[in-house]
Amino acid sequence: MVGRFIVIVIVLAFIFGCSQSFIFTKDKVDCLISQWSEWSQINEFGEHSKQRVILRYPDNGGMPCPTDTEFNEIAPKVDCVMSQWSEWSGIYGLGERSKERVIITHPDNGGKPCPTDTEITEYTTTKPMVHETANQVITSFLQRNLKTDPAPPRGTVQSKIGLFRDLLIIIDSSGSIGSRNFEIAKKQLGELLSLICPLPDPFDSKVHNGNNRAALIQFSDVVIKEFDFDDKHNISDLKSAIMSVPYQNGGTCTGDAFYKAIQMFTSYNKGIRQNTKHEVLILTDGESNCGKDISTLLPTLHANAAVFGLMIGSYSDSGKAELTSYVTKPKPKHLFAVDNFQELETLLNLIRKQIDETNPCAPFDLSKK
Ligand SMILES: *[C@@H]1O[C@H](CO)[C@@H](O)[C@H](O)[C@H]1NC(C)=O
């Protein structure tokens, strides 16, 4: 009897003990800590630091928190590293040649800064032949931004795709050009635009919800915006709008045109798009002689668009330097020049001959637009 009672007590005690530990034992909670922050600014002692914070404290014997929640060190200096100078380019533009070097490592933590001269330009006494300039216009302006098409359309030879552009045309209508030559310039400009990829109509706004866009400003004593990026809807529309630009016959206030150009790229109501190439093509025949200071405007213009120049005429050394400064680096890919307006016609004839069925412009990545 007593023995039986003891057995029952032991069994009950066992059950009670088990249920105790079952009910009252909690899960372990590990410490939870954030990622390290970014490095701080460098302080006056040349140190920087990073922190991490405890998000949850441990419980029930879970993994404890690390004690290092801040890390300081002397910030390692990284000096700028430049490449070697390239070879001289071929003769281009107004008869110049250039060589360039590029930044390989950007400086950090107060390391040695990069030199600002990344391109050296030298003026020679020779000029490129018109057919050489035609080739440069084709490869650097008309057929650019090409990358290999991962899925070329069946039956096509070309396997390159490109980006659409929002192109601002700046046309000089100053007195030195003359009204007859101004008509030639406008006509040849229209011809050039009609050869931009993709053909047959690079400015057809109906296709693929995209395509290229062009806006135009002209300048002489005053700057006149003729049309915005979303005003013209096809190449014939665009060409006739260019042909009806009136001739001003005044000074050459190029800086004022650049000032207006910056506004065209930074205002939201001019039809400019994101995810397109923002470009400028300036046609001019001479140095600026009025208006705003050019050198202070160019960095802002270059930050907003790639600037191409089609220069017509011959220039003094200071004129060459000024016109060369308008265009984006690398200069050999952005600066084209002819001696006069007859040569401009020759240039376009040579370009047109090369862009035909045997050498079409590269197809664009239409599906992504
Ligand atoms: C070009 O656009 C204009 C105006 O938007 C239109 O009247 C004309 O029919 C268009 N031409 C072609 C060939 O699409």
C-alpha cells in the first residue's frame, strides 16, 4: 500500500517537473546588430569612423552583443592615378590634333587630386580632307552609342543598337554668313538630320513611342527659340521648320545662345526626355563678338549635353581655340569643320553617298523605348 503511494508520488512529481520545464522555458534570443554605417567624414586628425547599433538585446542565454559598436582609423589617402598620354589623334576639325589621358583611380580621403588637363590640343597648318571629315561625321555623330544587340532581328546584317537623342540645334545667323549662305546652311542641316539613325524617318514621333527629337535656337544679336523638342513630329516637318528660320544678320552673341541652351536642357516644359542622349549641334562661322562670357557657361552646358560643332570658315588661332572649346571631349569625336558653304554641300554629298542600302545606319533598340 505504502509502496504504491510512493510510486504515484514519484510519477506525479515527474509529470509536474516535466510540465514545469515545458511551460516556463523560453527560446533563446540572440543579439541583433545592424550593418556597419558608411565611413564618416574625415575629422581634423585625419580619422574617419563607422558605427553599428544594437537592434535587439539578447535574452535567455542567446548570443551576446559584440562590444565594438564603433570603429576608428586613420583614413587611408588614395591619390589620383592617371593613364599615360595617348598617341596623337589624326588631324581633325580646324586642323588640330589631340592627345588625351584618362583618370584610372579617383582620389579619396585627401589624396593627390587629378590634374584637370586631360586633353592637349595642338594646331597644325594642315586641314583634314573633306572626305575624312565626312567619315568622322558618320562614325562620331551619325552612328554612335552603339553596343552589340543581344537579339538582332532575323535576317539583319547589323547587330548593333543605339540610344535615341534629344538634339538641340544652335544655328548662327550673324551678319558674316550672308543670307545666301544661310539658306545653304539650313538646307544642309536638314540633310544631315535626315541621315541620323534610325532610317527612314529618324524623327517620326509615331513609331515606338520614342525616336529622336530636335529643338532649335538661332542666335545673332538676340537668341530666338524656334521650336521645342516636342514640337516637330517627323523629318519633313522638321526640315521645313528649319528652312523657315529667318535670317537675323547681326552680331555673334554665342554666349547668349549657350545660356539659352542650358535653359532648354534644364526646363521640364521643353520636351526633353530622360534616358535619351542629350546633345547639341552648333553651326557657326565665327568667333563670338557680343553677349555673355562663354568660358563661364561652357562647364554647365557640357554637364547637361554632349556638344558637337560643325564649323564653317577659317579662323585666327584665338578663333580656333574658342571654337574648339565649345565642343565636348574627346574633341576629335565632336568637332567637324569645312572651309566654306560650298564645301558644306560637298560634305553632305559625301556623307549621303556612304549611307545607303549597302551601309545603312545601325538599327536601334526599339523594343526598349
Ligand atoms: C508630318 O507632321 C506634320 C505635322 O505634324 C503632318 O501634317 C504631316 O502629315 C506629317 N508627314 C508625314 C509624312 O508623316
